[in-house]
Amino acid sequence: MTRPVYLAETALLCARGDSPAAVAGALWNGECSAGQRRLGERTFPYFGLPLAETDWMRRAEQAIRQVAGQLGPLPAETPLFIASSSFQIGHFEQCGKPFDLPVASASFSRRIAGWLGLAGPRASFSNACISGFSALDAARSLIGAGLMDDALVLGVELANDSTLAGFAAMELLTRNLGRPFDARRDGMILGEAVAAVRVSAAPASWRIAGLRTGLDGHSITGPNPDGSRIADVTVDCLSDAKMESGDIDLIKLQAAGSPGADLAEANALRRIFGQDMPPLLSLKPALGHTLGASGLVELAALLACLDAERIPATAGFAEADPEIALFPMVDRSTAHVDRALLNLIGFGGGLASLLAERRP
Amino acid sequence: MIAVVTLSQHFAPAELPGAVRAALGKPLRRAAPLTRLALAGALACLPAECRQRPTALLWQSTSGPRLETLVLLDEMRVDGEPLPYDFLATQPAIAAAQIQAVLPGLQSAMHLPLDSEGAANWSLLLALAVGWLADGRYEQVLCAQIDHWADAASGHWLALSRTPLENSSLRLQLVNKATGDALADTPDLPARLADWLASGAGPTLSLRSPAAPRLAVEFARLQSTRHRHVRIRF
């Protein structure tokens, strides 16, 4: 890495609003209500987009054009990095049999590039829940090395039954509330969102001070409960940023309310921060777990909160779990944050930590 | 210097489990075909003494989990809910977790599904790999194109290392401007590199990717080693 890489611009459409600032405002106001999504005889809470269109592909186009409209003009040759765990599977569900899958599995990315008016280099990333940070990692690496100057990193996760049913079949979903680090947590709530982050070599308000991805092969559905692999990745991220644990002002947790992953994350944080734990925040009880888009969604939302110096409370946390013994923020804060750590713990063993630093 | 090993593997789909069993010395249970292909290639690229070294895996795929996705969609249509394993088989990211059990040095993996038939993103994979090796982030980076179709399965690999591997045949560098002969960025790049090695033509060969004009990659022969491209066909 030979030069710094900045977070130049963000855009966001999710259940809480249609811009990063709107989402930050909703979070500050404590909005966290979820809708519902039906799966056979069962109904699950779900954070859907406020779009009336019912045709999957037209709805996707609306969502992506809405996010593009939040950004300034982009040169057509801007490199595009697309992150998703499901791409257009909802479209195939809707079209029905015979399922007309294209030869190239990420052909949806070509269509997205067309909607955005981008004809430059393009790559797609599908790394389950860490897809967004994998894409950001690639863009940052290339910009840092001087191989490109700007890139648009887009996270897209749109409603489909396959993902919901898959997570339901593995009993990873709650039928109630998302309760990160709470003693009563019993699973996550899924959601849909589109988020864009423009990264650049040109100085901006925030830079990516550190970013590392990792892998925990303990189980394909959950990390090692001792948190050792998660801690390794966070330590690598701090090392990349040339920072110490004491430099961190705020941690945006992965914490989705999963019994196992929340415990593993808590154990990892204790290994690194010991008794000097920074304030902890989880956004998933208010946004849902947006899977492949979640890293970019939560980054865009968090930066908007930090720019406004209005850090929301963590919804859904009320009763501490003695085994976790960590306490997400339950009161709002107007603290000034210069360095925020964002953690992702992915389905399938993927791990990621990103350290965002405010430019002096 | 970054040393490179090339590898191309081709399997009949029905023979893939047996090939993986032979490579592992035991059966690999409940693994999707893309995982089996990735495992077979990674083990063939890295000798046992290299498998503890900090390693990253960058793999692209045109097919993705196509057949598994069709099964999932059909289950959803008929039953409304898939079997857990059938859902897991559509998630390519989980391959890395299963590979880590036999490749303990595997620290990170990135899966890049491709969006156009016949085109690949080797130039991006190699640019990332070169940068990460130069920064000391990893000692080895495995770059792969893995595809599983109804009638054929294949894995094309370039294993990059900061220290020459036993079977290194090439070195690689990023250059400002490609000179000499150039290859297009297509899925079977390692096989075409091997053909070039075997032909004895020219000292260097470039990878040209119109989609990424600033990502020029140049391969050069290693003078002191024999060409050991491996092509496996069952």
C-alpha cells in the first residue's frame, strides 16, 4: 500500500431511509420496526425496502437507480466493484421453471453497470456476509497501489425466498426481535438494502486506515466460540492501520443476535480490548442483516451518524448475558469519534475488520 | 521476485469425488463440487511443506454453483423450503472454510463470480496478489478459475509465492506497459501460459485486459528451473 485511500462519498437505501443522512436520523430517533416476510406457513420479521414495485427486476433497477441518484456524476470509466450474496436469484424465483439461469453466474452485474452508466473495469464479489468488505479490500488495494484512482463499491442484497428459506432451514432466524449480546437473543433478522461507497485516492473526510479479511474454518455456519480467529483479523487490521487498541473510539459490532456468533465476537473483543472496551454499537436490530451488502450498508450508515455526531443506541439490547458480559450502548451519544472499528463475521467462515479514521 | 506455478485440472464430474479422495487420502464428505475442485487444485499447487505458510485464495468462476442453484430453485418451487445442505451448496464462500482444514495457512479467501461468458478477471486477481505479496500480507496467493458444469469440471490455477516453489516455472511482475506478445484475459489462462512455456517462444508474455488497461501483468521464464506445468485429465 503506497498511498492512503479515502471514503469519498456514500449512498444508501434500506429499510430505515433513502439516504445515509435519513438513515442516521431514523437511527437517532430509535426507529427499528421491521416488516414481515411470509415463507410457506411461517412468517418472519424482515427489513424490506419501501418500494411498491412487485416485478423483481424492475424493483432492483429502481433501488439501484435511487442509490446512483444520491451520488455525484461518475465518469463512465469508473471501476465498479459489486458485492452480493444472492445477486438476482429473486428474479429467477419469480420467473419460475424452466429457470433461465445465464451462463455467467454474475451476469446481473452487467445489468447493474448499465443502470449506473458505467462501462469501465468491473468485478463481482460473493463472499457471503463479508462480500462488501471483500470488494472494498480489493478496491482499496488497487487504489493504494496506484493502479486506479477511484472506484465505486456497490453492495446489493435484495429480497428473495431462497436466502430466507436457507437461513430458516438452519434455524438461524428469530421470529421475534434482533437482540445483540442480549441474554434472550435467539437469531437474526434479515433485510434488503443497496449501498454505495465511492473510494478514492483524493483526500476526503474519512479514510480507510485499516482493512483485513480472514477466515474461521471452525464450522461453515459459525465461528470458533473462543473468538481467536476473529481477534486475529482485528489485530491484523489494527496493525495495518499502525494503531493500538486504545486508539479506537467506537466499535460497530457484527452482533446480529445470533447465540453463537455474538458470543464469539464478545470473546474476541475481550482478547483485544480487555477491560478498556470502547463503546459498542450494533446496527442490525434497526437495519436487519443485509448479508453481502451489510458491510457497506453499515459503513454508510455509521459514517453519517458520526458526521452528525449523533450515535444511536443499540436497539433490542436490554438484558445482559453473563457469558458475554459486554454491553452495547443503550443511550444515545453525541461523542466525537475519530476512529471507528467495524466488524463482520460471515456465514461460511469469512471475517473482516475495517478501521475508518476521520481526516484531521 | 514472485514465482509462479501453473496448474490445469479437468475432471468428468462423476470422477471428482474420487480425485479428491486420492488427493486427501480420505473421502471429503458433504462438500459441493466447487469446494472439491478448489481443494483438489490447492493441494496440487502447494506441496505439504508449504501448507502452513500464510496464504490467500482468490478464485473466480463463470459457472458458479449453477447446478446447485437449479436444485435449490426447484426445491423452493416444490416444497417452499430447501434442505439445509442444498442451500449451503449454493454458497461458494463456504469452500474456503472446508479447505482451511487441510491448508492450515489459508488466512483469507475471496470469491469473484464472473459476469461474461468466455471472459475472466485474471488481471485483477494477479494485481491483488502481487500487491499483497509485496506488502508482506501473505507469503503465497492462490489464484484460480473454477467451473463446474453438467458435463465437465475444471480448475485453472496460478500459485504465486514470494519464495520459489519446488515446481515454479515462471516469475511475474506488474509493468506500466505490456510489451511483446500478449494473452487475452480468458478463463484458461494458465493452460495457455503452459502452452507458451512448452513452445519455447519469447522470453516474456503479457496479460492484456481491455477492461483494466492499467493492470498490465508480465510473465517471464525462470531460467534455472524446468518447466513443470501440470495438466491433469481424468
